[in-house]
Amino acid sequence: MSALLADFLDDYGDALRRHMDSPTQAGLAEGYELGRRALVEGISLLDLTENHFRVVQEAEEQRQKDAATEGRELAARLPETALEFLLQTLVPLDIATRGYLDGTRRYEQQRTRADDLAGRDAFRTALVESLQDGFFVADAQGTIIEVNTAFGALTGYGAAGIPYPLPHPWSSPDGPRYPDLGTEAQRFVIPIRHRDGRNVWLAVSTSALIKPEDNERIFVGTLRDITAEHDAQARDQAASRLATAVGAATSVVEVLAVGLDELRRTVGAETAVVAVWPSRNAVPEVYVSGTGADRTSHDGAASLDDGSRALLERARRRPPRSLLAIPDGAESSEGIVAPLGETGDAAVWLRFAAPRAISAADWTLFSLLIGHLSLAVQRARNFDQARATSLTLQRAMLGPIDLPPRFSVHYEPALPPLEIGGDWYDVVPLRDGTIGVVVGDCVGRGLSAAVVMGQLRTAARALLLRGAGPAQLLAELDTVAARIPGAMCTTVCAAVLDPVRGLVRYSSAGHMPPILADVARTGRLLEGGRSVPLATFDPPRRPEATTALTPGSTLVLFTDGLVEQRGVDIDEGFAKIAAVLADTSGRLPREVADAVLSRLRPSAGYDDDVAMVVYRQPPAPLRLDVPARADELAALRRTLKGWLAAAAVPHDLAADLVAAANEACSNSIEHAYRNDDTGRVRMSATCDIDTVVIVVADAGGWKPRASDPGYRGRGIDMMRALTEELDIDHSESGTTVRMSVTLPAITFPVANPLRGTNRRVPG
């Protein structure tokens, strides 16, 4: 025996005897330090344990002699204190186990078995087998050369299959890289694939040791099953991800668009389908994430076959939070179905890419995630109901839906999803052919501002219908606003348009100045008729200004939310609007409004409500005189199309008028001058308040219409079908075709339409 080993064993024996005589924490600490010394000096575990039991045996014999000599009963404390000292010594070697401190009975059983073993290796095996955690020994190359029974139970690979070289058969091909054992004590968590196919998460602790007999490096470690803890943490993380994903959604469509995709990825499903029944006997609305379970109809909405619909119909009638495997009762399931929410009008179906066994942890996860999705859908339904209520309120208070021709309006709130605020517009046709326009902005936002807005808008409309001019309207609104809580400092711009005379009268109560742009000219601010906001001071009179509306000019009235942005000079906003109007004189008012909003929209969206009215004055008459040749028709059509856009004629009606005028000109070219190359065709187009008239004239005589024109000769029928009134005058001086249509009222939604969605969620 080496001197180093002898010294260690003597010191260990002395410390153990002192602790057995007087057990203290200091004695245990001394045992811990001896364990560290054994690790440094390379003391064999077997030498240490043999020396331990020899000292214990000697002490036990001495205690028995002393007890017999003194005639007293022997106490049973020695084995317990000796075991505590041994385990404390083994802690630095990282082979101690929690099971030893549960009591001395297991130790006595293992010690009794060890007494029957032939050698020290057999006793060591019994000691390792007593561990509750899995135990293994690996060589320097990572090959597992020894395991205990608990290791085999945890992995499915026991001592009968030793050795287990790298890659170990339980390593999961889909898991993270298998850790190297390394040269230092390590602790890590890793997923494995049990022999029976289950996925198990293990906490592994290893230590590097040097075998004294041959100086070979080995690794000794323990492993513990933490699958339950890992699954609980994974469930919490999955629920948090799902809640975060659907947190910003404010409609059922938006919730399902993001929620289904997150749900499908989390549970590893190929397809996630939700069916929502608007009523008991209605066809369900279907939302799909993933592939392989739906058909898509022509309008983009997903649809289901009869079998899938019946499956979801069955699921929605089940009690809330009840899940059903498909097929029911089988060892492996193709998917699961469950009701969504507690109202019985929705169900969810998760279909796996391949059949798989569903564990208890899977059921818990599915139930948790579907519960979170159900809550998000219910919250979105509440938002939808609030939005519907607010839109109804806004429709009642904000302004007209049917507008006179050549108008466009826009309202954009800064507080979605309720879509209401304190800005408003109103367009009121008056009995004398003029049109009243009011744009206002109440202080504040949201529902409280909308209540004030509704009262002021109603009063302003009544004053316009009674015949009040712009200045008089604002003066009387001062009195109304003074009696309405929250109406003080409301800004309003009132105007009366006279399309026939080409004039606009306007007055402003602290509001943004209107912008007027002549054809192809930069817009200019109308800064006349300005005074203070409503109900602030008592001015002696409200001023009023009058400005000419040149043919084809564009007038824009708006609230400050359009041009006021933090850190930006308001004059820059005015300049942008003026520049947009210079480039859009040949476009429809609706297109002008879209261009203005697009140019001025901040990257983060408007932070204040925006209301805007766009008006187009009828353009100057169009008069063309061209040679009666077919190659002139293309240029004629382009010119007429541009004039109709400037006249704010809707695109579909403009296309009909261009086709009718083209047919009239073609008849003049083909029939009026059959043998004359010097003939000319004259076309004129005029527009008043709500009527467009096109006249095509020539100086020739048309060929009489045949009784059976065959596949040709249908031009007159086409012109009659494309216009409201058609009058053809044949005379000695030529032929004149007069066509006219009435411009329709413009229908606009009160607020921006809800965002449309495709019910098929990209997967």
C-alpha cells in the first residue's frame, strides 16, 4: 500500500470515529473535504468504501464490548451516522443519490446483500443498483460500458446491450446535438427517444475520473427523468406564444389568421381547420392553415367536403373543452377535433401529417391551446360587436352615403377598432341648385367627441336647409356649441357651392383653409373668411369670402389630422396637397382623395382623425373637329376619355359613352362621306350639374338602314343601349347625333371598409 493511500485511510478513519462518537455538521464538512482530497489524490472508491466499513465494523465491535461491560442496552445510532459521513464524502465524486437519506432500512438491505457477495466488485454493483437515478460509466470515447437498472428503465436500454458506442441508440435524431462528455463535471438537459418510441427529457450530470490501476480517464454520471417538468414549461411557453400572437387581433378573421398558424406549428399538425356557423342551418365559414384538407372556392373562401363538415358538426355539439381523437379509440390518431368556445357555433380540427399516439401531456397541451384560442375568438367577437355598434352610430351621425355627382368623401379615425371620432363632413344639396358643404373637428377623440360631433352636424345641416349662408351658419353654431358640453373650440369650415355660376362662398371658424386648384395648376389656400373657433369669443360678425370655381377646378376641404404631424411644418402638408392636385386634374375625385391620403400618410399611420371632401367643378365643353378618317378614331377616344375623367364621370359609365361616341363617329366616317375624302366630323361634350351630353355631327348623308342588316348595322342599337337618350337628326345639311346620360349619385361608406381577408390562411 502506498504511503499516500495509507495516510488518507488513517485520516479518514480518525475523522469517521470522531463523527460516530459526536455527530456534528463540522464532522460532515470534514468528510466532504476528505472526498475532495480523494478526488485530487486519485483514491480508489473501493479502497475508500472498504476502509469505511472496516472502521465501522471495529467501532461496532467496540461498542458491543463496552455495552456488555457496562451492562447497558446498545443504541442503534452508529450505522446511520456512519452512512451520513460516507455519503458526504462521496458528494464531490457526484455519485451520491437522494435515496440514501430516506432512511437506513434500504442501506441495511443492500449491506446484507453485500455481505453475501464474493468480492468488492459485487458489493460496488449492489451499491450502484440501489440508486434511484440512472447511473452510467463511459470510457474516454463516450462508449457506455456500465449502467444500472434505473438507467435501463429510463432509456429502455439496459445492461444486457452493453457496450453502447456513439451515437447512442437512444439519441433523438430530431433533437439538439448530443453533448460531449468533456473533461470537467457537466450538467445538461437532453431529449432522447426511449426504446418504446416515447420522447423523454433527461437531466444528466457527469464527472471525469482517473482509474488508479491504469490511469485511464472515465466518466461517471447520473441521469434523471424531467419530462413532466419540461412538458409543463413547454406548455406555458406555447400558451404564451399563442396569446402574444393573437393579442393584437381585433376581429375573428384576424385572430384565426394568426392563431391557427401558431396552433398548427405548436402541436405539429399538418392542417388546422376552424368552421364557424353564423346560424343553426347556415353553411359554415371555414378558415384553414396548412395544406391538404380543404378546397378553395372561386371567391377565395375555403370549403369542406361532406365528411369533414360532418366531423366538425359533431365536434361543435360536444361540451366545451372536450377533445376527441380521430378515429376514436385507436392507438394512433390521425388528428383531433374539439368545440371552439362555449356557444356551440364553432369547432376546430387538427390533422397530423401521419398517425401518432397521443400522450396525456399532449391532451393537456391541446386543451390549453384550444382554450386560449377560444378566449381570443370570444374577445374578437366582442370587438366585432362594438365595431358594428360604432359604425351604426357613425352612419347615423357622420354624413350622407349618397353624394351628388363629382364629390368624394373620406373619413379615417385614429382610434380603431371602433372607427368613430370627432371629425365630420356633410354635403347637402339645396333647393336653388347650390350645394352646402361643412367640415368640422371637435376637440378630443373617440366616443365622447363623436357625441358632440353628432349634435353639431345635425344643427349645421338644419341651418343649411333653412337657407343660412356660410357666415350665418357659423354665427348660429356659436350659440349651439356654447350649450353643448365639450363643444368649445370646435373648428368648422362651411361653404356653399354654385356649380352653375362657378362660385364658392365660404367661412372658417378656426379651421384648416380649403385648397382650390385650377386645371393642371398647383393648388392655392383659400384664406379668406377666417375667424376664431366656435364658442370661444363673441365676434361682432362672422366673415365670409367668395371665390370663382373655374371649369374643371378641384376643391378640397379637410380637417387638421391630414396635415398636422409631430416634427413637420404644417405648411409642408399644405404644399403636398397642392402638388397632388396639380397632377390629378384629369382623375376622378375618389382617385384624388386616395392620392392625397397616400402622399400625406405617415409611416405609422395618422395619429388624429381625418375627414376630407373633394369636389370637381364641371369642366369646359370639349369641342373636336377632325377629318372623317378611321385613323382619327383612336385619338378621339383618348381625348374624350380624359375629358370624362375630368368631368368626374365614373369609369364604367365613361366607357359606355366612349363606345357610343366612337360608334357615332364611325357611322359618320363610313356613311356620310362615302366618296369624299375631304369630309370632317365634329364632336362636342358638355356637362352641367348632373347631365353629360355628347353631340356628333357631319355634313353628309347616312346610308339608309337595311331592313335586315345582318351581323353589321347594329351601331344605332348599341348607342341606344349605352345611353339614356339618343336623338338622330338627318337633314340636308348633314346628320347630328345627340346622346345624353344622367350622372348617378355617388355611394360612399361612412368610414373606411373593414379590411377584407382571404379565409385561407397561408401555411
